[in-house]
Amino acid sequence: MNATVLVVEDEKHLADGLRFNLEAEGYIVETVADGESALGLLLDESYKFDAVVLDVMLPGMDGFEVAARLREVGQFIPVLMLTARGRPEDVLHGFESGADDYLPKPFELAILIARLRGLLRRRDWLRHDSENLRAASTQGQTMNADSQLTSRQDETHADATNDLFVFDGKTIDFGALELRVGERRVRLTLMEAELLRYLIRHAGRAVSRKAMLEDVWNLSEDTDTRAIDNFIVRLRKYIEDEPSKPRHLLTVRSVGYRFVATPTNER
Ligand code: CA
């Protein structure tokens, strides 16, 4: 089925151009020119969108706020944010507000289409591909015995392709983009889930910020790496009992971070 994309852009020529070109690629496209209208459509259950192309600079409510509001109410549709070139703070802010990917303006149409396709594909991977994680958990050396990956079937998610990662009493459900700790449930954005998945896949090994930016988000190294640190702060709030004393998401000084499923050297 063709994916349905909502384009939120107040510059009419750009919105029309995007519509024309995305439709030529086979997408079903709806355009709106302001943030309030976008939120209205995205929170209306009778509309089903697969992804949003969201401009930051909009009259009234800006793109950051739209993304943040969506995440607040549990709408986790993939968001490709259009930011102003040369403003790393926009990128950072975009990540923080819950965007899944970003593209600086002006952009080449081919790149936007590729990013959009990538976003939809990544979402599908998270939902359906458990093979890589399984491979990581059976390699043994890097994963500890009580960390395990299981497939689960229950009344709400009868889909056998769900993939779960269980560690230290916590469950990351990559299919549902959700972290469960006891009764507590935390919704994850696509970016958060992908970063977690990446760190878990490299469990026990230090991963550099540069590698994370390149491998998780396909961003070049001149991107502001503070975005990663902000993500880690958020992920620690989700998965650590004491976020200020992380046991799983460890800082590796002057390198980056390391995920440890089961800490062995408790201090
Ligand atoms: Ca604009």
C-alpha cells in the first residue's frame, strides 16, 4: 500500500513542489500550512498518516512544538524535520522535540525522498527485524547470560515478529517502540529506539559519538555531537534506576558510550 505523507510547510511553492514530487514517487500526500492544522490532522484518528515532513519555521506554533506535542500525547509517527541550514541548535532542538530525522533547507528533492524512504523503512525494520539483535545476543562474549531476547505473543501484540530485549528487569519492545519497567511504560521515538538498538547491538564495547551519528542517523561528523549526549541523558532517565549513577549506559571518557546489559563491577 502507498504510504500517506503529511507535508507541513507554509511556503506554498515549496509545499506544492513537495506534493508534486512525492506523488510522482507514489506517495499519497496531504499538505497543511501551519502547525495547528497539522496537529489537528495528526491527532484525528480518522486520518492515517505514515510519516510527516515538518518545517520548523511555521506561522504560530512552530515545528518543534508540533513534534513535542505529538510525542506528549503518544503519537509516534515518524517525523522528518526541515531545519535552517547552519543552525546546529535547530538540529539539537529537533532531536529533543522528538523528530526522527532532519534535513537542512534548502535541500535537494532527491535527498528528501531518500530520507523519507529511509524513515519509513527504518520504522519497518524496528517493527519486523529482530534478526540482528538475536545475533548479538547469541554471540555470547558481549552479552551476559541473563540478558535475553525473546519473542512474545500476547493479546495486544499477536504479531510473532515482535522483538523484545530484556535486561535487568526491563523490557524494550522494539516492535511497539516501548520500554517497560514493571508497570511503567515509556514510549520511545524511532530515534531513541534506534539508538538503544545500536548500543545494545554493540553491547560491552565503547561506541563513539561519531559512529553513532553516522550509523544511526547517517549524519556527517561535523554535526554537533551534543545531540547524542542529550539523547543519552533521556535514555538514562528511561532505563536507569538512578540516572545520575548509570549502570547500563556508561560514559567512556573522550570516546562515547557503552551499553552493559548486566553490570558486573558494581561499586
Ligand atoms: Ca516555513
